[in-house]
Amino acid sequence: MRFKPKQFFYNGWIILDETGNWLTGGASDETMSGRMGRAVVEKRKGFSGWLARTICKGLNVFGKDHCVETYKSELEHAHRPESLDDKPGD
């Protein structure tokens, strides 16, 4: 097995991202981008919706609609149970 630095750092970033999301009350198998993408898709109101939309605009440097596309990808690849979509407080 050959060491692949790019894949190693990418996987490390995903682990940190999911851990950060978990530490802030989100699901442990969901990234922060995916969580904010869910808020955008659901058109959340209030401060949390505004914050998610604002941060996602900045994250678009990684690709068009980064947060929404991440959320869709997480749903598609079943990174987390669907029941977490109904989690209160997100």
C-alpha cells in the first residue's frame, strides 16, 4: 500500500470537520458544510439560517453551491441516518 498525501490530508480534514460539527451539537457523521447546506435547502429562518447562508457564500470558493452539494452528497452516500434530518435545534 502506497502513502497518498493528498488523500491522507483530505480524510483528515473530513474527520476534523465532522468532529467540529459534533462538538457544536450536530450529527457525528455530518460535515459542517452539509449541516449548513441542509439549513439552506430547508430555507431556515432566524439567525441560524442567516449564518448558514452567509458562511456558505464564502465556502463557494471551493465550488458552486458547495454547502448544498455537500448536503446532497451526504444524503446520496448515506453518511448519516435520515432520521437526523428531523433533529430539533439544527
